[in-house]
Amino acid sequence: MHLTPPQTKITIFNAANITTCDDEVEHLGFLYRMRNIRVHTCHMLKSKEVVTLILIHSKGGSRQIDQEEHDTMGYQIHLMFPGQSASFYFFKETSAYHIRIPSQNFEKLCYTLSINIKFLKDYPILQIEPYEFEKLRYEFDKIREELYHYQPLLSIILSRLQTSLIEINRSLTKHIDNLAPYAYPPMLNSFLELIELRYKQEHSISYYASALNVTSNYLCKLTRQYMQVKPLELVHNRLLKEAQHLLRSSYSPIKSTIIELGFSDFSTFSHFFKQRTNMSPSTYQQKHFSHKKS
């Protein structure tokens, strides 16, 4: 099997009055970048099928999002979403730490953590305390360390990102006065709770709709409105998370995971797993345990 090493780059360059030091590593569709920027610079960023988390400590600057300008000062967390363009202007010393996440992975993390994506989109810039900045920078640094491995583990990267998103969501919740528009309706909460109780036994949306005494179309409308995803994806995301946990936790036969998660046979489970991780269950398990030993 051909393994692709992480792409790394450390550069220092000068152009006019711009001085930038870069530390960059990219692998598995994820990217870490650190920049120390002095005097004045401008970065034009165009987000495609990725979400970017940017941790900034700046003595002065601004960011323009869709023609609206925001000050960049002190300790901040910035978020960029697919299809969004932004301009950054730094006229004083600034440190910026970027984590680029494939949007599919970002959405799955938010669903797993019950984080309202619309909440994050409505508040793409958040002023944070120095201790909050340091907690997030620690997680960013750990992601960087993992990406520098020849065979970085997706599970470790996602675990660090999960912690980062929890911290960002906590900071937002603490600083925003009116959270009512972002609360999930009772029926959606009931659906999420039922998934947690029955996902191993029940894989079809018709079961959940019947148990909640609503139609499948109504569930679809709810999840699309509040989570931008189909209801079946929520069930599948929970199954995948547990499958990864079981395969990582012990080197037991994959058949035991198949039985515990209610799949009818190995072929069905293998197709389900590979479609979402780009590797077979056995490869995933072997990769994790070889990484543990090294």
C-alpha cells in the first residue's frame, strides 16, 4: 500500500513591508498553519469545501466578511465556512493559527456534539479571554503534532477538533445573551435521544418516525432546518463513531463489532465503514494499533 507523507513547509519571506513566518503541514485533507505577521499585510481567503478555524492574537487589524468589516484586536477566534470569502488586514504584530477541516468532517463533529452550525455561522468572530486562547492553541498544537506523523491518525485529529469545538461553543454560549433562537425544538431533542438509545438495533428512519409518532418527512424537515443534514445521516454518524471506538479499543475480531452494531453481515458493514472513512475496518484497526506500538 502506498502511503503519502504529510506535506510540510516552513518559510520566511519578505515583500514590500510584509514579514511573515510560516509553519504549515497538510495531510488527510486537514491543514495546520501558523503565521507571525508584522507591520502590515493582507490575506485574501476563499473557503471552498472546507471550514477554517483561525485563532488570532493581534495588536491591530480588521477582517471583512461579505462586505462587512470587523475589528481584529486582542484574542479572537474566527470561523470561515464553505462559499465564504474574507479579507484580513493586519497593521500591527499578529500571530494567527489556522486549522482547515473538510466540511464533511466538521459537520459530523457538530452533529455528534449537538452543536448548532447556524449558531457558529451567525457569530464567525468571537472575542475570547487569554486563558481560552491558550486552551485552544494547545489543541491546535496537538493537531499539528499529529499531522507531522508519517501516518497520522484521523481519530486523534478528530478527538482534538472535538475538544476545540466544545471550547468554542462554550465561549460563544457564555458571551451571547439570547440563545433561544438556537435551541433545538423538543421533538428534535427527542429524536437525538432516541438515536442514542436505539442506534445499535434500529438503522432505519421509519422506526424513529413511528416511535415518535411523526412522519419521516417531518423528521427530515426538522433535521434539515436545524442541523442542515438528513435524519439518516445522524443515525449513520452515531454508528460510525461507535464502530471506530470499538475497533480502536481492542484487537478483537471485527465480527464482534458487526454483531454489536446490528449489521447483518461483514460485507454490509465493510461497505458502510469504507464509504465513510476511505479504509476497510481491518485496515483502520491495524493502523490504529501499529500507531500505538510506535
